[in-house]
Amino acid sequence: MSVRPALFVLALQMSAALAADEAGFPQGLWKLNERESRTLAPKSQTLEIINDDGRSLSFAINESRADGTQVRLKWSGTYGGPPQQVEGDRLTLQVRHGPQGSIRISGRGSGEIRFQEICRVSRGGNRLECNGTQTDRSGRQDHYVETYDRVS
């Protein structure tokens, strides 16, 4: 292979990798797969990605908790921007693009609880998995996995 085609192939691979680093969440409705998830508390949840253009993200979560309470949370902000308040909770979130198309979400809640998670959308775009760690004020860490299946 001559140098010119090799450089072209390398450029294509690099542009695909860079594009993957800026990938976001596909718009639509996602349902928590309760059987495959390891959540910190039992719940049933849907996630609606309202907008994700690679620069800003907005989403809503409808959650049914084990005690029967229904919660709707909404968030909107920019990738790499300052933490933003979640509507419907005393929680702030910040999002950033991570390596290989992942999305890093970090936040703080009441009681000095902090969390960080890395989310990845499957190659086919029909599954979303978030692996996270929650840390309480004493430093105790709990790990969780939330797996979502795309509904629409």
C-alpha cells in the first residue's frame, strides 16, 4: 500500500474515532431493564432523551420507587459546562464527553452524596448502560449498573 492511501485510511479512522468521542445519547424513550440492572434501590424508570446535539443535553426521568412514590426529574445543560440543578430534586449534574463515545455524568445530592457514572450506548443504538459509583459523606462507596433498552 502506498503512503497516500495509508494516510487516507488513517485519516478516516481518526475522524471516526473523534466523532465517536463526541457521540451522545440517541433521542427517544428508554426503559430501565430492572432484571439486568443493579440499582441502589428498587425502582421502575423511564428515561426520555429530549435533545442531545453533542454540545447540549436535556432529558427527563420518570421513576416509580419501591415505596410507591412517583418522581419526575428534568435536566438540561451543556457538555463540559458547570453543574446544573435537576428540576424535581436537590441534585446537581454535570456531563462531559468521555473516551470512545462514552458520556461521563457526575453529581452531588443532599447529605453530601456524590456520584460518577460512565454511560455507553451500544453499537446498534438500542441499549444504554451506565456504570456508576455513589460515595456518601463517610467515604463509603456503592457501585451500580443501570441498563436501559430503547423503546422508541
